[in-house]
Amino acid sequence: MKIATWNVNSLKVRLPHLLQWLAANPIDVLCIQETKLTDDKFPVAAINEAGYEVVFSGQKTYNGVAILSRLPIADVVRNNPHYQDEQQRLIAATIGGVRFICAYVPNGQAVGSDKYAYKMGWLAALRTWVGAELEIHEQFAILGDYNIAPEDRDVHDPELWAGQIHCSDLEREQLRELCGLGLVDAFRLFEQPEKQYSWWDYRQMAFRRNRGLRIDHILLSQALAKRCEACVIDREPRKWEQPSDHTPVIATLL
DNA sequence: ATGGCGCAATGGTTGCGA
């Protein structure tokens, strides 16, 4: 079973990329973020034709998440039951005996801003929900755009980014505490090449210069981590015409 | 230090992302 996460930065623009990528990669469950579509505009038919069921929770202009699956999708929950939020950033479902959460963590904009405070409160509430889910589901995975680079090795220029948004101590602490519930970063279960990132700024040829951040993650429960055989970042779609600024992360499970 | 780029809503320009 292959599972993946990808922030598509507008599904309207990126639907061809998504379909092309799925045609070339045998993904069973894909969590996507930043669909930026209201539910009435979601391209269900095109995704069904590609062989996937899909559930989604969207809104106009910003945010929006979805889970695509080759296997039947059950027990769908939209948003965090422990947190009142007008922004559509979370959707959960059970697929193939695994409980999945697809997450689009708030960006936070700048340390100390209102949006940063929202990010912190949102992450604290997420932890409450994930803790409750882990009580129920031994096989659990939360995939998404966390907007947090866990460590300096996940940052192209740690000095430039020191203390900045995505890299601040409080954000990293939030991620550590989330993992403290009993989750592991699938990417770090394996030896990886250096300078592996999942996002690069559109500007200043950041991708070509590999000036990126690793902010998209697949976190697995202990039981699911035992089934994990590989985790890779697929840079290919970032090379295509009109790419998303993020690229997919894939985990292979036994 | 700032802006660069891209997307959305818009109908010129702004908000936001990361």
C-alpha cells in the first residue's frame, strides 16, 4: 500500500498534474491540500475516472483538503471535533483498516502575528484530536502540509531561517509534542540523501538552486511504522510546467 | 531590507502563501 501527501496549490490549476502523477505512480491513498475549491466545484468525475474514490472539504479561495483512494472510504470526518474552525483544513477517513487524517496546518505568516497565534492554538487542538484517534485506532497516519520544518537539516539555509516562520522553536515544539503522542516521521525512519525538501519558493529560481524546506510530512503510529518499508520525496512534478510549489511525499506500507 | 512568483477574486489591485 502506497500512501502520499501533496499540497497542490489550487486543484483547479493542478488537476492535470494530479492525474498525470497518479497515472505514473501506483498510489493507493493520496491526501491533498490547498484545493481552493468549494465542494460544488470539486472535480469528482475526473478523479473517479482515474480509478479513485474521493472525499473532500473545501471552501472558496483558500484552504480545502481531500483524500483520494483506490480502496473504499469509510467514516469520514470533516474538521477537528475538538476545535471550532471556519477554515477547511482537516478531513479524516478510514481506508483499508487504517485511520487517516489529511491536514493543512496554518501557515502562521510571521512569528508573533495573529496568524501565528491561530497556528499554535490550531496545533494544540489537533493534538487533542490525534490523541483521541490514537486511543481508538492502532493503525493511524496523519499526512499533510505541516508548515513546519522539524529540524535544521530540513532547511536549505538554517541561519537565514533561524527563528522564522516554519522554523521557530514553538512550532518545532508543537510538532515534537504531536509526535510525542506516539507518532514517527516516516521520512526519518530511513537513511535519506542530504538536502531533501518538499517545498521551494516560486521566486529566485529556488527549486533549481534547491533552496527549499521540508514541511510536508507523513506521521505514522508505532504499529503502522512497523509496516513502513520506504518514504521518499518525489521531486518530478516540481519540474513540470506550472507546478505546485510543493511536491509529493510517498510512504510504502507492507 | 525588500521584493521576487503564483493563485484567487476581481475588473485594478490586494491578500495570502511559505
